[in-house]
Amino acid sequence: MSRVGKRPINLPPEVEVHIKRGNEVIVSGPKGELRRRFHPDLSIRRKGGTIVVSRPTDNRIHRSLHGLTRTLLANMVQGVSEGFTKTLEIVGTGYRAQKVGEKLVLQLGYSHPIEFAPPPGISIGVEGNKLGISGIDKEVVGEVAAQIRRLRPPDRYKGKGVRYQGEHIMLKPGKAGKVGKR
């Protein structure tokens, strides 16, 4: 039995969950509303202040979907109650970011500035050399952070570029030069 899938999901008092026919789940809370359709073989039930996910058999596909479904539901509940945030750091001389309206304008060492328009439901905050990406859908927040990081990934020699906060970059040694005289 999946250890992750067995755990019930506790619902905060401000979160409402509606389970429709066909395993469509609508989770609404103070930050917004999320909806997702899950595999029809799995059973999603509400028991008091918790949600329980169960599977019909110990088939390989049911075992793999069991933990996934429970985790996706838990992320939906956390997203509408607290939200998710990813922080990116911009490292490099002359590298900077600023907000112009809703768009993010990045100077990343190219000959032109890069404009990035966030998708609906995602807000981007700029504070010095740090970008804060926040929203209620964990999947979309992570994808937007990855798209921004992809604009200028960290350089392997100097470490310049856009990186996740706390990400450790293994720097390669540069040229060693001449070792001995000839």
C-alpha cells in the first residue's frame, strides 16, 4: 500500500472541497479556486474535515496513481489556503530585473532587454536581485520559474545567470596556464 496515498488530507476551515461525478474535484479557498479531473478508477471521498483517496486494486497503475492523486489534492488544498512561492536570484554584473506594469523586463547580458509576461494567476515581485514568483497552482509556479531560469541559466565558469534561491552551482576550473618551462 502506498504510504503517501494512505495519509488523509486535512482541510483548513476556510477551504471548501466539492467532488463531482467523474472524479472532478473543485477546491476553493481564500486565495482562489482550482479544479482538476482525476483518474476515474480511484475513489476520492470526504470524511469530516479530511479527504481520503483509495484505490480499487494493487495493480501497478493503481499503485502509481494512488500517491500521485493524493499529492496533487494536497497541493490544491495548500495552494488555495496558503499559496506557493519560488524565489530566483539574478547573479552577474549588469544583470537586473524590473517590473513594467504586469510585465517583467530582464537585462541578462544580451544586446536587448527580455520582456516576460506572466500567465494569469501568477504574480512576480522584484526586490533587488531577487524575483519572487507566487500563485496558487504549484505546477504553474514551478513552470514559470523554470521558464525565467531558462532565459539565462547559470554559467559553469563564473556562476553568472538566473538560479533558484539556495541552488549550489559547481564551478569548473578555468585554464590552468602553462605548468612548466620548456
